[in-house]
Amino acid sequence: MSDRARAIAVQVEQFVRETVAPFERDPRRGPHGPSDALVDELKTLARGAGVLTPHILADGAHLTQRETAIILTATGLSPLGPVACNTAAPDEGNMYLLGKVGTPEQKAHFLEPLVRGESRSCFFMTEPAEAGGAGSDPSMMKTVCRRDGDDWIIDGRKRFATGADGAHIGIVMAKSEEGACMFLLDLPDPAIRMVRVLDTIDSATPGGHGEVEISGLRVPSAHMLGEAGEGFRYAQVRLSPARLSHCMRWLGACIRANEIAVDYANRRTAFGKPLIDHEGVGFMLADNLIDLRQCELMIDWCAGVLDAGSLGTTESSMTKVAVSEALMRVADRCVQVMGGTGVSGDTIVEQVFREVRAFRIYDGPTEVHKWSLAKKIRRDWMAANGQ
Ligand SMILES: Cc1cc2nc3c(=O)[nH]c(=O)nc-3n(C[C@H](O)[C@H](O)[C@H](O)COP(=O)(O)OP(=O)(O)OC[C@H]3O[C@@H](n4cnc5c(N)ncnc54)[C@H](O)[C@@H]3O)c2cc1C
């Protein structure tokens, strides 16, 4: 690991533990996520501490994925850390994609305000299930786009767009005759109606998760991201690093939840001795230590694959499944070790449990990753056996 990444991670960890964590009791942490006023205050503090967007260097270059891992894990030590440091989803994934695929003009207009932490963004891909739209299977996309002179016109409905309410920048996926396309949007736009913000189990992201109706949205050709028909390929560019960065942030959150559970189990007594001295509790904390270390190593392995220039589709699928499932076990044990306090809002353990539950679904549910891995196993077997 590079010295520069270690130095940044230390600075970020100190900031999140000392400055951000006290805001975990701030009433502006609403049911759909922290308010923009709270997020802006935290970003101002991060800017002052020199830890805003810490994974992107002053010249716009990204740190390597292995370097990013230790920094994003440090931002995750509080559920408010990623929004404070500007490493949260979906902005972090959108910044990565824009940095890879955007033109110089698109970067100046859309990417730079995001890197400076002045705007929030969202990603519109998923569509309502009851209308048969895109979900686990993105090829079911119903949202359409068509050329009109030098513009494109988009119509459709999107659901679960994290941060859509209050975002200034959007990336929308739609189908054209050439195939899937991606467009950059200035928000709000009168052609995009906010239908509702969903009530969901998680509450870490500002703006919650929005459902929108898009009617006759006009987008200039210059705001198409890359080429028409290449949308799914760009989604892949974003997908592996975005999956991995979720693993990094939620690893940080579970490390902190485990610290809280360890502290509880050492201070609290029952039946004449500290909880940790009861084997049932001690074993749960031992299992947490094992799962957390396995997550760290799996993230580091997958990050190394991406750093070597691979798209890492298989490796990021394996890592996303292993880490999200392991972190769910960790968060559940933390709740259990802490008894009633574990399910109360007195500590962040209860929130971490809710966040990690949702993580098993977004960026590909566990079963979809396993299904695609099984298809690869079949393909490899066929090739090895000349079939
Ligand atoms: C908190 C949260 C934030 C999100 N943020 C965004 C966002 O910002 N932008 C966006 O576009 N979307 C977002 N999503 C949507 C997310 O990407 C979808 O929920 C996900 O792709 C699954 O689609 P679906 O909900 O339609 O589930 P469905 O496609 O209906 O699948 C339901 C279940 O079926 C099973 N299943 C599906 N296919 C298979 C298979 N091949 N083999 C075995 N089992 C299978 C899985 O268990 C899956 O969980 C978010 C979702 C959540 C929960």
C-alpha cells in the first residue's frame, strides 16, 4: 500500500471519528436520509479538514482501487462519513464513469461541480416492476429515446433513483433503435416529475430513493455519454468499481458497529460476568473478526484485479456477494450481542443493519450474481470439454 494512501486514510479516519460521528444524533438525519443542510455543513467541515473527495487527486486523477479501498473504508466508519467526504453513492460511481467516458466539455459542466462537492447526482436505470421494466434484468428497459434534429427526446418511468430528489445532475439510461443509450441531465427539469420518494429500509443517502415520470424530455446530443447503443457497456464500466466501493464503505460501517458491540459486551454483565465471557457472545464476536478480515482481503484482491486493467466483472460479482453476505452476518451479530439496545436508535448499529440489508439487493442481488457465475462455470466447462 502506498504511503500517500495510508496518510490520507489516517486523516479521513480521524475526521470521521472525531468530527462526523457526533452528528449521528443530529435531528436533521431524516427518515429518507440526511437533509441537504446537514450534508452541506458536513462537506464544509470536510473541505476545511482537507478530506473532501479524498480519493481524487488535485489534478483530477483517481487513486488506484487498492488505495481507494482503505480511504473509502475510513469514510464508512460513520453512516454520515461518505456524504461528508463526498465518497457516497451514487455520486462516487457517477464521478468515476464521467471521468472515464465524459468529453472535456461534459467533464467541465457535470463532473467538476461533483468533485468540488457542490452538486449531488443520481442514476436512473431501474424501472417499476409492475410495468415489466428494468430491474435485475436491465435488458427489460422500457424507457425510450429517439432523435429529433440535434436533440434526443426521452420518455419513461424510473424508480429507486437514489438521491434524485434534490439532485442537480442525472444520468439516465434509455433504449433507442441502436440499443441502450446514456444521457447526462441538468436537474431539475420540468419534463421530469417526481412521483414520490419511496419509504425504504435504509436512510443513509440524501434525497432517499425517487420515482420519476419522464415525459418528452429534450436532451442535446452533446449530453449523450459516449456513443448511442453503448449504454450497457458504459454501465459495466461503472458497475464493477461501484459495487466494490459499496463493499468498502459498508465494511467501514460494520467495523464501527463491531467496535460498539465489543464495547457493550465488555462493559455489560449478565449472570455474574461480562457478556463477552459467555461463550455464545464471545463466539459471535470472534466470527465478526473473521468475517471482517475476509471482507477486507476480498476487497483488496478485487481492487488489484481492477488496477491491473481488467473490467473485473466476475471478480466484482464474487466480491459483492461474499462481502454483502458476510457484512449482513456481522451486522446481525452486533444487534444480537447488544440485546434491546441493538435494535434501538441509541447507536448506529441498528442503522448499519438496515443499510447492509438493502446492500444485498442493489448493484445486483446475491442470486443474480450467483446465477451469472454459474453460467460462467458452465461456459468454462463446455470450452474445456470441447462442447
Ligand atoms: C436502496 C436501493 C437503492 C437503489 N438505487 C438505485 C439507483 O440509484 N438507480 C437505479 O437505477 N436503481 C437503484 N436501485 C434498484 C436496484 O438496482 C434494483 O432493486 C435491483 O437491480 C433489483 O431489481 P428489482 O428490484 O426490480 O428486483 P427484481 O428484478 O424484481 O428481482 C427480485 C429478486 O428476484 C431474484 N432474481 C432475479 N433474477 C434472478 C436470477 N437470474 N436468478 C435467481 N434469482 C433472481 C433476486 O433474489 C431478486 O432480489 C436501488 C435499490 C435499492 C434497494
